[in-house]
Amino acid sequence: MTTDRKPSSGPHVPVLLQPLLKAVAPVTGRWLDGTFGAGGYTRGLLEAGADQVIGVDRDPLAFELAQPWAADYGDRLVLQEGVFSRMDEYAQDLDGVVLDLGVSSMQLDLAERGFSFMRDGPLDMRMSQSGPTAADLVAELSEVQIADILFHYGEERASRRIAKSIVKARELEPITTTLQLAKLIEACLPRAKHGKSHPATRSFQALRIAVNAEYEELFKGLLAAERALKPGGRWLL
């Protein structure tokens, strides 16, 4: 499988960037972008006048893709590989923290990362590119555990039916690719009506949250932000 890891021709502009900048204007001081991703919020804050932005991400690819432009900001931009739940270890007395939660477009666009049910790739879903994959969870967890993940993290009403189908299917062959799992889920649910989300949407979301311990990370991140911000600092989630 070949993959184009080159960044797009222009910078990624998050949908909520302008409302964020308007809400905190004038932008000054030191900020921490806890979900650096493609760098959209970080660049926006720097261009708006932030003295320095610390970009944090657990995905090494984020910093690889930032190499062509990161040096343009000199020491105003600090790149920190890690998790935002430890942001208070990376910086103190911050004027602001921004978190844009969920999977990023750069991760969805790369089939080999395994986040998307629209592209065939290994069933991975790891933001940090380390630790157990979604394929590991599907292969090793019990039917009850899989059902609980799908229900609690994805609000999937057919969680038990899907979990039962997964356990039955893995007895015949390992479930190792995104389309393999997506087709299995599709077979468990009614055909999606026009304009409705793909049948695998909720299940893929649930597995991604489980693989990356996103709820635990968020809880710890909220506490870390309180420790890292100066009195009166801004916190945008």
C-alpha cells in the first residue's frame, strides 16, 4: 500500500477558528494548543498575535507534516509530542488553552491509520501510533465488553447484535481491516436511508474512543488545564 504523506498545498483552516479568535480577541500571551493536528488553531493564534503557542499532539505525523512551515515562526512556536492531559508538565502560567477534540482530518485521510470506514486499511485507530489497535480490541475482548464499548461510547442501539456478529466472524478469520469490519456491521443493521450516516459510524467512533482512552484523557486534561492556566486565563473546548 502506498501513501502520500505530503501536506496539502494550503494550511488547514478549522471551521471554528474565526469564532474562537473573535471570542478571545485581542490574542496575546502564551497559549497551548492541546490538539495540534494539522496546525490550524496554532497558526491562527500566532497570526492573530499570540506571543507563543505550544502545540501538543500524541501523533508523530502531526509534527512531520508541520516541518515545512513550523520554522517560519521561530521560537514563537514550540512543538511538544505528548498528551494534553499532561499539559501542566509542558507549560505553566498560560494565557489560554484550546482543545479541538476528536479525530483530525489528516488521520481520516490516511487509509493506513484505520480511522475511516470509507477507505480500506488496517484496523488501527491509534492516534499515538503505539499500543493496542482496534483490531486487537475486536480480537481479544469478550462479546459483552465489545457490546459495552459500542453502546457507551457510540450510543449504538444494536451493540449486542454487532458484538455477537463480531465474535462469530472472528472465529472463522481475524478481523483486521476497516472495510472488513464495516461490512460486518452493515450486515447487522437496516440499509441506511439517503442522507443518513453510514451504519458503521457509531461503532467506529466507539472503537476509536476506546483505543485512545479519549474520555479518560479528557477528564485528566480538564484538570491539567486548571493547573496550567494563569488566573483569568482562557480555556476553549
